[in-house]
Amino acid sequence: MTLLIQNGHVVDPLTKRDGQYDVLVEDDRIRKVAEHIDAEADRVIDADGCYVMPGLIDLHVHLRDPGLEYKETLATGGRAAVKGGVTTVCAMPNTKPVTDTKEKVQRVHERAKGEALTHVIQLGSVTKGQDGKQLADIRGMAEAGCRAISEDGKSVMNASLYREGMRIAKESGISVFAHCEDQTMVEQGVMNADANAKRLGLKGITNSVEDVIAARDILLAKETGVRLHLCHCSTADSVKMVRLAKEEGLPVTGEVCPHHFILSSDDIKEDNGRYKMNPPLRSREDVEALRRGLKDGVMDVIATDHAPHSQEEKDKSMAHAAFGIVGLETSAALTFTSLVKTGMLTMMDMAEKMSSNPARILGLEDRGSISEGKAADIMIFDPDKTYKIDKDTFASKGKNTPFDGYEVSGEVVCTIVDGRVVYGPVR
């Protein structure tokens, strides 16, 4: 099977190509990238006026499968991913039961091949059942290809146990993805601790809830030498700490989600569960620090923390709603609208933070690039399309987003996984 993509604007962080090129795909590989390719192909896509970019790699996704399929499944999450240009997702382990053994990781990987349109990398938990008491089978899960361990949804509060888990992860050649939250300091908070929480009569979550654990985890990474990735950073001090860690040469990376670099607690006009996420929407000063961190290259990754819930779980007061926001289908447009169109980032920066940097962190040498020999995981993106986000059109089971009705520019018009068009075609 051959596929020829013509007339597109290729953006490739690996080769630094940034201009009009044709791309020839044979089977599951990119075989040639050139200004003009004259070749017979089984299928031709005219990408005139569109960007041709490496498929997005989302390091932070909750697929809810197994055990919570009423929220999302491998199939629905996969459809949502490719609609958003995402060709690889890292599935968090807080499933039911928790993904904490080699066999459970293998089972998801095997099922995903037949059920999901996107690549799925199942991450493993740090502790058994995510109960924070005993380490999970980290070595076995690494052998099964989990690529990273994470206690996402909470932090491992026992620092000694966590340190030992980091040591094993280092020995196993995998990373630690950290959800930074001191559970002893949350105190039933549901949104940022500020005047807006007082206005709505809700309990607040201070920045120190995140910052204390971010500092601890960086110090533990310094001691153990493990690759540490800080998930969904939301505070100005988290950015400062990642900057300091990099200046010291530590293997630390940081991630920011679109909701955190676009919205602040000032945007919460009413007590509605769609605004409830963890970490919460912070102050405008935190938002600006996150944006500067992305612009300066301190923050490496843009990911979604895609966390689908049922309408019943979200359509209520923030005091009682579940934490979480969906994002697979909106991240590309939100990033382009908020950061690229405003001049904060270039399209090359966007490709780096949403594809090539995630590939590097995961050790996926054949992904994250539009270049010869790489996997044919490709997103075609129309920058001129303007529209309003409509949650009712989502492929995800989750509709929980504060961006419903939000006007954006840029639309994913085609997604290719392993050389197969799984969403699209272009026009």
C-alpha cells in the first residue's frame, strides 16, 4: 500500500524541514520526503494549504479501560485520539482493577491492537492497587513495554517507598511520570484557593499542594538518576523548579495542559463541575508563567490529561463533581489558537511539544518525525478553519469540557497511523 501526500507544508522537528514538500508512504513507513515526488501511489492526498506534521503523542490520557468502560473504552478513546490528530497515547494505570502487573499491561496492549485506532502504551502503577503500601511489579511491567510508571490521580506519599520505585524504574530503563499532590494538604479543596473560591463558597487548593511534591520528586530523581516527567504542571513555582532542575543537568521534563495555559480561576463564573480538574485552574499569574515556560523551552510537553466522566458525575456543584476534563479532540486546535496564532510558539514548537519531545521522553525513536524511515504516523492540519468547539460532536464518551462553545482556529483533517488513513481524508 502506497500513499502520496502532496502540496502540504511539512513541519518536522528532527530534520527542521519547514516548507512545502511531498511525502511518500509505503506500507507503515515514510519512504521519501522531497519538494516534488513523481510516483505511482494507491492513494493520493492533496494537502494544499495544510500543515503535514508528525502524529501527536499524548503522554497523559485516561482511557478508563478496563473496569470503567461507561466513561471511555479503548475503542472510543482511540476514535477521539485520531480525531484530534493523536497517533500514540499513554494510558494511565488508574483503571479498575489498577494496572499493576506485567500481565495487565500485556492484556491492554494486545486488546488495543484490535480495538483502538491509535497506538496505546499502557503505563503501570508505582504501587499495588495504587494504595501506596507495596511496590507493583515494576520490572515485569517494563518488560511488557509500559515505558513509564505513574501513580497518576495521586502521589506516593511514602517517600522511601517511592524512592525505591524510582531506583527500580531507573534499572529497568523506564521513566517516572509524577502527579504532584500532597494529599495531606488538599483538605477537601475543589478549585484554586483564591478570591474566586470564596466568591463561590468552595474550598480551595493552594499552589503548595503541588509545589511541595514537585520539589520532593525532583530531589528524589536527583538521588536515583531516574528520568522524571512532571505531569500537568499548573503553578509558577513548578516552572521555576523544572528550570532549576534542567540548569543542574537533571533528567527532568515538564508537561502543561491546554486548560492550564488558557484558563484561570477568573474564568469560573459559576459553580459547575465542568470547571473541576486536578490540579485546578490557577491564577492568571500562574497561567502566564506556564505560557512563558513553554515559550522558553523550560516546559517540554503539551499533553491533555484526558479524563472522561459521565454527565451525572460532572453536572453538579464542584463540591461533589468528579475531577477531570476531556482534551484529546481539542488539544491541537486550542494550542494552535492560544499559542501559535498569538506568536507565543511557532508550528515547529508545537510539533516539538506535542510529538517529537514526547517521543524522545518515551524512547520511541521511530516516531515524532516526518522523515525517511520513520513510522508513518502523520497529522494533516488545516490552520484556516475557524469554528466553535461542540462537545456533542465528540467521539469520546466524555463531554466534560469548559471549552464547549469556545471559538478556535485550526482543524485536524486527516490522521494516518502506520500508513493507514484512520481519520479523514482531507477534503
